Amino acid sequence: IVTSALAKLLTVASAGRCALALDFEALHSMASGPRPQYRFIDIGANLTDPVFRGVYRGRQLHQDDFDAVLRRANEVGVERIIVTGGSLSESKAALHLCRDQLTAGGDRQVRLTCTVGCHPTRSSEMESDPAGYLNSLRQLVEANRDLVSAVAETGLDYDREHFAPREVQMRHFRSQVSLACQLRLPLFLHCRASHAEFRAVLSEFANQLPSPPGVVHTFDGSAKDAAELLAMGFYLGLNGCSLKTADNLRVVSGLPLDRLLLETDAPWCEVKPSHAGHSHVTPSSRFESRKAERWSPGCMVKGRNEPACILQVLQVVAATLGQPAEKVASAAFANTCRLFGLAEAAAPSTVEGDN
């Protein structure tokens, strides 16, 4: 095995420094067989985005590197990724992606499941036929129970009313919360500049929501917001956008470990050097990257967040909580399994249904 890896290493050396570094890592892995230090489930990644196929604003800037993205995720310990569905068409695409991964066979190291729903900024597309659209979401879930983890991404976004007015967002948020109650699926929620109204809608369904009811992802609210959501039974999802400012870190420092989940929201919400939490990111988790136009095999793309970067989120959250990274990772993994009804002890390489 080592000889084969060395031969491969020599043949790709001309592809550039990133590919060379990756093959040295592969050589070491095959020689010693190390297991990842942590176990992760990325609860939210937008893997249907064209950038993971090398397409940026309609232009193909590099070859499809989707498999490399999953490989890097697996190398840091990601066992499962929940692919976010932001509309009916996106939810269908997410399901196709998950089904393709499931049926492809072979040694699949990262299991994909997804959410089905309509993002608040897309909710205007529900207006022409609200009942028909909602029924289509329901049918997608019912036909793919083995792959659907949550109803999502739904909620309220009052920072971007130019995409959908708040009354439209509110109407379709309510209908999707009702759908989750009927289907007995957790919610994967979006809340931006709308906490009071967001909480009020969820309170209307307090006696109907599944238990646990879901997660507010990319949480960046106040300590009071957090306390109110936690009191309702919700989990809080943290990514780079949750860790931008000193105020964000102060809020995170007071959150209970048994209610936190980790995510990347890739390709967005990376932990940027300008963020308050970036000082806690160690060199070992800073991946080599290049601009899309100068991409080469083995490199990440500058500005394109990936599930592998969940390691950086862990480092920032652990340092902010003053807890060992191993403890935080284990707690987040267990919390995620609890929320989504997953088998915590499942073998990392399995692709069989474990819901």
C-alpha cells in the first residue's frame, strides 16, 4: 500500500504544492492508519451550491472537486453532513445528492442526509400556490423518510425583506412549523433580526412541536434570546457567523454544553481572520487554499467554506467555553444524535439507514 501511495505521490508532484502536501498526508494515513481525533456531524451545509462543482456565478473556474470536499471532511472526523434544502427545487436537488451517495456503493465515509423546506428569503415563491407548494414539500418528506432529517430551512429574516416581505415570511413560516408538527420532524431554523416574532410563532405551536423541537442554526443572538429558545427546548447551532464579535463570544461562553450543535453552513459562514474567534484557530486546522481561478487538486478554495472547517468552529467554541475540544466535540455529536434520532454508535463508514 505504501509503495502504491509513493508512486502516486511522484506522479502528481507536478500538480502543485497543495496536491503534494495532500499526498504526503495520504501516504502517512495509509502507513499508520490513524483515526480522526474527533467525531463530527455537520448539521448544516449547502452542498448543492454550484461552487462545490467548480462553478462560480455561472462560470466553470475549476474542475468538480465535490469528492475531495467530502474526503477532507472525513479526514477531520466528519461522519455525517445534513445538506440544507432552501426551496422546493433545492430540496429535490439535496435529496438527489443524498440518494446518489447512498446508492453509489463502495466505501462511503461520509453519510449525507438533508432537510426539506423553504428559506424565509425564498418564501415569495410559495405565494402563487401555498397549499400546493406545502403539499409538495410533504410528499418529498414522505417519499424519502430515510434521508430527511428536518423540515427546513425555515424561519424569519427581517434583514432581507427585499427578497420577501415579513408578512409573506410569517405566513409560510407558520405553515412549515405546522408541517413539522404533523410529520413529527425537528425544525432547522433561521432567525435574523426577528427574534420576538420568531419566538411568538414557535410559542403558538408549543404543545404540538416534536420533542426535542429543533435547532436554531447560525445562532448569533443575545444571552436573553438564547435563554428563551433554550427554555422552549431548542438547540443552538454554531458556526463562523456565530463567532464574529466579542459580544458573540460572551454569549457563547454562557451556553450549556448539552444544547450546542456544530455546523459550517458551507460554503458560507467561515471563521474569518477578522472574526473575534479566529485567534483560537490553530495552525493545524488552517487549510491550504487558493483563489478559484488558481485552484489545483488538493487545495481548498479561498472564501469557500467547507465541512472540514468544522474543526475550526470546534476550536473556537471550546476555547470560548473553557472546555477541552474533545469534550465539546463529544457533547455536540451526542446532542446531534439526540435531536435527529441518529444511532450514536454507528460505524463511521456505514451508509445504511440509521434513523
